Amino acid sequence: MKKIDRVFLFLIIVASFSIGFFTGQSLTPFNRALRKAQELTRKGVPEKEKAVEILTKQKELLDASFKYAQLEKERQIIALSLANVLIKYEMWNEALKYLEIAREILPQDYAINYNFALVYYNLRKTLTNQAQQKEYEEKAISYLKIALDRAPESLEANYLFGAMLYERGNIDEALQKFITILQQNPNEIRTLFAVARIYYDKREYEKAKKIYLRLQNILPKNSKEMEKVIQNLEILSKLGV
């Protein structure tokens, strides 16, 4: 089962429990919507447009869950699950709507704030207005700081922060952030590539080479990542390293 299907199925299970427990009815419009959602889930969600259609059809299900859910945590899970589905399909603006619902319930939650940062980071790339790009960048960083305050050792949040620092030109700060990740996760592939790239940019070619040789011992031989490692080692070789 694809990740999109698993997440959506989890959403349906949560919503089903909410509606069934709090209404105690088996033939309500909400339960009919639930059965339809279950059928759609079994068929899978291969297209972004299909995902939008399904989520739109299940708005009644979401509203019903919110109406009958007496626990705020339950409402947060439903909204955050929907946001995760939308993020998976890169529907950034739509995801923001559900993240706002989740944040109203639990504003300091790690997952909510990390997802906000991720969404604004990616939305920034779609913009051409520099002022708005800067605004979204600052929002992403602000949410990341909250997420890291809640989970200082989060790999994903630290990596995203490092990537944003690198893109801002703060390569030394980015390097320190990535090195911190490697202290906890020494074989984290994305971070090793990031560190090697920074060493290359700083013209510290020997250090970059050591990282690529390390990746060469970790990666599967026929992977795309290994091809990238070999290409970069060839570049370094031409530089006399």
C-alpha cells in the first residue's frame, strides 16, 4: 500500500472511531460518506487531481468528526493527517488550511510547526516577488525554531534549517548544523552529500573527497546516489585531489 493510501486510511479509521463512538448510529450520512471513502481508499490515489477530489468529497466527513469529537487531540490528528496527505502531493496552500486548524488546538506541537516550515519553504520557491519570498523564508525559519525547541535533535528539522542557511549563503552555519546531524546520524546520506558540497564550495577538496569516499562505502553500487558520488570524485580528480 502506498504511503498516501496508508495515511488516508489512518485518517478514515480515526474519523470512523470519532463518528461511530459519539453518534452511535450506523446509517447516518456521515457513515455513508465513510463507506464511500473506504471504497476510494482501496482503489488507491494515483493522481494529484484524484486526491483533491477525494479530499473535497470527504469535507463532510471531516466536519462531522470535528462536530462530534470531544477531545481536541482527536481533532488535531484528523487535521494534521489531512495536511500530511496534501504535503505528500505538494498541495502547499491547501495544506496550510488544515495546519492552521491543528495549530489552533496545539500551537507548540513539533509536527505542526515542522510542517508549517516545510510548506512555507516550498511555497517560497514558487514565488517571483522577492518581498514575499523573504516573508515566507522568515516564516519558515520562525516555525523551524519552534519545532527545534520542542525536538532539538530532530533530523528533518535540523536538515531543513541547514538547507535554508546554505541557500542564504551562511555556509559555515549550515556546515555546523549538518555536522551536528552527523554526530547523531553518522550515515545520513542527504547530510553527507550536503557536507561534501559545502567543503567543495569552500575549496576544502580533501575534506570533500573523504566524505565522497565514505559515501562510496555506504551506498548501493547501482544507485543514482552512487553515480553522483563517482561523478564528483572524477571532478575532484581533475582538480588534482
